[in-house]
Amino acid sequence: MNEQTPIEDLISGAAQDAGGWLGSLAVAQLATSADGTIVRWNRAAQELLGYTPPQIVGRHIADLLHPGADRSLGRALWETAVTGRGVMGTVTAWHQDGHPLELEIWASPVPGRRHGASAVLVFAADAHAARRIRGSSAVWDGLFSRSPVGIAILDTQLRFLQVNPALEAMNGLSESSHVGRRLAQVLPEVNAEDMEDAMRLVLATGEPMLDRRRTGRTPADPVHDRVWSCSYVRVEDPGGRPIGVIASLLDITEQQHDHVEAEAGRRRLALLSEASVRIGASLELERTAQELADLAVPQLADAATVDVLDTLARGDEPGLGLAGGVALRRLGKAPLTGSAVIGILAPLGRTLTFPAAAPYTQPLAARRPFLIAHLDEQVIASAARHTNRPAQLLPVGVHSFMMVPLIARDLVLGVATFYRTSPVGPFGPDDVTLAGELAARAAISIDNARLYHREHETAVILQRSMLPQHITPPPGIEVAHRYLPASDVNEIGGDWYDVLHLPGGKAALLIGDVMGHGIAAAAVMGRLSASVRALARLDLAPEDLMHQLEATLDDLAEPMIATFLYAVVDPETGRCRITRAGHPPPVAVEPDGTVHLLDLPPGTPLGVGGTAFTTTDLTLAPGSILVLYTDGLVEARGSDIDERLGELTRLLTEPQRSLDHLCDSLITHLVPASADDDIALLVARIGTDPHTPPPPPQAGA
């Protein structure tokens, strides 16, 4: 036996690489002759007991025992030499520095060349360290064999050395099918390359890696995808060299499924919340339809179209039914560009006609969603005789398709269609439910737009029918007038104006504004307008006429309030009698260009009650202009009313070519593109300005 041979040569390479207990325990090696004389003492023995080889070789092994210890060791060693049997046990040895040290020894005879004479090879180790390692090994063995977590030990070449029963069950393969092979060889249907890259990084850096996801299928469940959470830790020898990797795996498929479902539910709620804010923000059919399409892509589908009954798009009622087929106008489409699917589908604004038997009418007729989870040639064959577009969808990757009717207040208004091309899977029941929720919100908004436009048009017709169609002022008075309804965002109001003939060549100039909007305001305006016409013929004093109008409002079932201004003018004398009932003050423009607001008692609006109205008498120079208007002309959000009135008077100081030009100029400069309220404007020139030449004669006069 060569004394220079290191102990590592006596340890199997596999045990050393695997990090077994022998690789972690310092073991001293010595040899004795048959009579117990020490003949060999290696470096580990010197490190363990402190004696150098010259100090110990040639001495009897019993000299190493601590005083008072059992001296049977020498006899046991001699017996091993004689009988050829091994011996193991625990003894207390004497360290070179004088302290006792408990040792575990393993002794084995080495037969000599002569019969009956033997040498003895002895291994010794710190008993405390040995017991600790054996305890750790027992804990590890128990954990390894009984843990529900899959555990694998791999060498530095990432070949399996050992797997526990839990991992055998996860992978559906025995331990023998793993040992000596790499992950990619054992489980080809998982993301093995990614996992091995992670383990190599752990071997290189020594940093543990936690919760790396492994996905795929194993022989334990070859028809379903599974998800595992994997963690990797580097194993090192006592010198800190990497000797392998311990991998732990936990099957989290169910947790992952629950997480995905929860995340999908959160996204659905977020989408519905966004739909509540965005869809129906305006009362426009086209905008509402496009908002639905934009919301659905890409969160629900890869492409979407929204088609509304053509009768609705034209502003008519939905119709009686679908027995004769259906005509739909495409009002929404997403994405607008950059999609092969969208390029195939009909463009925005196109009217599509389908007979009653066409598949496209099925969701409308049945009033329920129509789902084709897996679109293929067999499925689209039934639609081929009506249109070739479904057949064009397959080559561009459409694999799933659903249609959801737009229904509100028991009326079928149209249909939303959704297409999926991405590899996330087909539309499922949850997608149908979500699409139905979006479609329901859009349908309510579309129907609200329909009802609004119907009421709006009714109010406009009523309003315009009650405004004077042709105003013929008495001689000596020139008038111009404008009526501007509110924008589509707001409903029609109750503004009106009129010019009435009175006895004696006089005229009544009147303007009013019923507070409120819609048909009710327009109807009250018409009632007041008719009452004024009837009362004016009686030539009542202005304040008496106001009280009669107040009584008219008192007769209404619902209380209403109106502002009103009534001016009686005499073009011969320029005398004016003006009464205000909470209405904005009129503006007078004198012939020399001087402009001023008439300082008149404001009064209170009609309908308030208990107010004594005051009439103011004044005289205007011949050719003066009187400007009457409703508050929509001078009131604007974020602007001070005094500043707006100042702007009105400033505009009136500019030279004007005619009263019509004056009206247009005021509207252009004072009214934004989208008016918040109705505007009525009445401009009258009282008498004739002597400095103004008469207008040129009309052709043919």
C-alpha cells in the first residue's frame, strides 16, 4: 500500500460527484502490523489527531487511547488480524495537544503473503461529525422519499442521479428511466432547454433560482398541459466546488388555472367598466357602433364589425320583423387598417342585405348569440350560396367566430360579429357572455340615440312650426331674425320671437325663452306664442299682457318658467314702450353708431308669480336699431356675462351693410361651433335714418 496515495482515490467518483456523506467527512487512514504497531499515518490522520508521521509511526496503536479508556482496541485489532474479520466502534483517543477526542473507527485486515500474518487498515473519523452527518442523511432520506414535492439530483452534466417517488409520479416514469439521462431525453414534451439553461446558470453562479415555470406534457398525463414551479440549488463539495444541482418541482397546474381564470375575470370586469364609460357617451349611432368595435379589439377578438338595421341608420323605426330578410348598415369596424381579415369584410357605410334563410340572420331571428368555435370548410359551406366572404376567412387565419344580436327594449337593432385569428384558442362560453354584455350596453345606447333623435326631430318640427314662417313688419320698420337650435349634444329648447301688427301703425316686437328642453318646452313656447298673438290684438298695455301670460302658465299641470320681453314701437314717432320679465336687456344702436344697453327694470320671469311688471317709455331717433336676443347668444361656459355683453356691444359698433349682415356677424362671432342652448335673435330698424340712402330697387320693380 503506497503511503502517498490520497484518500480521495479510495472514494468512488460517483459518490464524490453526488456529494455523499463520505465526501463531506474528514477520514483519517492508518495501518498497523499484525501486532498493532503503526506502520502508516496519512495527512488526514495528522490533521485529525495532531501527530506527524515521525512522531507516531512505530508506536503501538494502543498508545493513542486516552488514559482511562477501554484498552481492548489493541486486542480487537489483533483478533481481526488473526481471524480476518473487520471491526468497528467508538473509542476516545488522545490528541497531540492533550485533549480527548471521540473517534469512530473502521478496521479491516489485509492478508499478508504468509499464512496467519496480516496487516490492519484502520479508518478513523470525528465521532461527533459522523453522527451529525448520519443524522442529516437520515433527515434527507426521509424528506427525499416521503416529500410530496418532486426532487431530483443531477450531476454537473445535468444528468439525473436520483429522483424521489413524488417526481416519479409527476413524470410517469421510474427512477431507472431517469438516471444517467438528461431532461430533454426523458421528457421531450416540456420546455427542457429553458430549464437546462436555468440549471447551468445556477451551476455557474451558485445563486439559487426559484419558481421557474416548466410547462408541457408528461407520460403521467399525456393529453393535458401541466405547469410546474421549479427551484434549483447548487450542491458543492467541502472545497466549494460545484458537484451538481438539486431540483425541486411542485405541480401548480390548478393554481395556475385559477390564476388565469381570476385574471381573465379581472380583465372582463375592467373591459365592462370601460364599456360603461365609453359606450354611449354620445347619442350618435355611428360613434356608438365604432366604440363597441374598438373595445372588443384586441381584448376580446382580433377583428370585429357592428351592423345596425338600415332603417335605424336612415332615422326610421326598426320595422316589423325579419320575415323578409334584413338590411344592415355597417357602422363599426376594428381594426380600421392593418388586418387581412378587415380587408375582406365590407367597408364602413356599406348596406348589406341578407335573405331570411341566410345564416347571418340567425342570431337576429333567434335573438341569441351564434357561436362557431372552430371555423372550417364544412361549417362555412351552408353560407356559400349567399356570399363567398366566409370562404375567404379561412386562408387569413380566422379559426373562431361569433355573432351577438343587439337587442334593447325587446327590439332587435343589429348584430356585432367577432373574429379570432390569434393562437389563444377558440371563443368559449365566457367570451360569449362577455360579448353579450358589451352588445347589451351598446344596444341600449343605440336605442337611446334612436329615441333621442326621434324626440329631437319632433321637438325641432314643433319648434319650427310655431316660429313665424314669414314676418311682414308694418311700414317704417325693417326686421331681420335668426333662430339657431342647440347642437346635437343638447335637446331643442323653447326660444321664440315674433313681430305683430298693432292698431295705429304700431308694431309689437317680442322675444321669449321657455326654460327647459325638449318637446315640453317647445309645446309651452307654442302656447305662449299663440296667447301673445291673441292678446296683442286687444291692444292691451304691456304689463297687462304680462299678467295674462302668467295666468296661462298657471293653468299648466306642470310648473314652467319663461323669460319674456315685449316692446311696442311706433315707427312714426320712434316712441317705444318696453317691458321685461327676467329677459336679457335689449341693445339700441343709434344712427350715429352709439351703442348702449337699455337700462330697464329686469322684472322676474313669467311663472314665478306675485310680481308687478314695469313698463319703460323711451324714444329712439329715426333709423335706430333695436336688438333683441335670448341668453344663448351671450351666455357661454367659463365666460363672464358682463364680458359677453361687452363683446356684443362692441360688435354692434362696427359698420354694418344690412340687418341680415348684422345678424350673421353676431352669430358668427358670439356662438361657438357647438351651441349649448337655443338662440333667437330679432333685429329691427325703427323709422328711417335720413342719412341713409334708400335701398336700390329690386329687379323687375
